[in-house]
Amino acid sequence: MNVVSPLPPRLAIEIVFDFVCRWCYLGVKRLMRLLDRRRDLAVELVWRPFLLNPDMPRAGMARADYMIRKFGAEDRARRLYASIAELGAAEGIGFNFAAIRRTPSSVDAHRLVKYAGRFGVADALVEAVFKAHFVDGADIGSVPVLLYLARMLGLDDTGAEAFLAAAEGAEFVHAENLHAHRLGINGVPCFLIDGEHAIAGAQESEVLERLIDLASCTARHG
């Protein structure tokens, strides 16, 4: 008689993030590279929206104006960006901050991730949106840009366009942002593993790996 070993339990990894957060891109990239290397890990990624700029107009704003408002001067922002550009290069991210002309509202991008989840391509869309913003300098608050990315992943144009044109999903994004703050999450990225383990920041992949292995062991024997 053949005895089939039971499948390992799937761990839910919740990622609280925002698309305009450079540290989120770095943290997500490190997680994705880890999961690509550790194919034995049975995980499900759950994307939790966070809004670093909740009052950002839906049309976004000029990048120069945003940097002055946030950092006080463009030169200071460029110095801060230089350090993460080096970290990104080590992970295969070609940060190109000079190409970003507008700081977008990320609400529609978060909404589209929720829609993409219905078709199993949310993870790929997250990476595509990050790259579009931080590497290509595309305006990810623009519906045509988001539709282009959706199309590249095989999503139906008509369905995605209808979803973005409607208000569906906007309330979800704002509710998730509020929920994160109520949990005490005031900075992103934040990774919640199996509802028991939480760690904030763009952690090195080895740190994430140890935490995921710990959660996997607990799930198997707990």
C-alpha cells in the first residue's frame, strides 16, 4: 500500500506595504528571492494595503514638490536615496529615482492587486507595479499605466478597466490602512507570518527565512 505523506501546512505571510515606499520594494524583493530559492516552503502571500500618503490627491503631485514637502529639499532626498540604491542593486533592483516625475496616489494600484488576486496573479502584479514606479518611472496612479501592467500579466482589459472605473475596492484599501494603524503598524513594510510572528522593515532574507522556518515548525508540531 502506498502511503502518501501529508502536504505541509501552508503558511499565510501577510505583507503590509505601500507601492510608493522604497523600503517596501526592497523588502518584497528579498522575500520573493527567498521564496524562489526555498521552493520547499508552502506559503500564501496576502497583500495588505498601507497608505504612506493618505491625503495624496488621486492625480498625484509633481515629484519635486513632494520631495520638498517630505524632506525639506531635493538634495537631502537624493542623499537618502543613494544609500538604498546601493542596497537595491545588491538585490537586483535598478532604482532610478531620477526617472520618477510624479508621486502618485497608490489607492488604485492597491485596488488592482485585490482584483488580480481573483485570477492568481496578485504576486506578479505587485512586483510589476513596484518596478514600473521605481525603475521605469511610470505613473502608477495612472489608469492607463495600471491597465498596461494588467494586460502584460494576461488580465482581461475590459474587466480590469471596469473594476478601476468603479469605486469597488477603494473602501477596502482605506479600511486596511486604518486597521494597520490600529494594530500599531506605523511603518512599512511589515511581515506577519501565520498570524503569530511579526517583523517590520526591509529585513535581510536570512532573517525572514529563520522566522518562516520557525513558523513552519510550529505549524507542523503545534
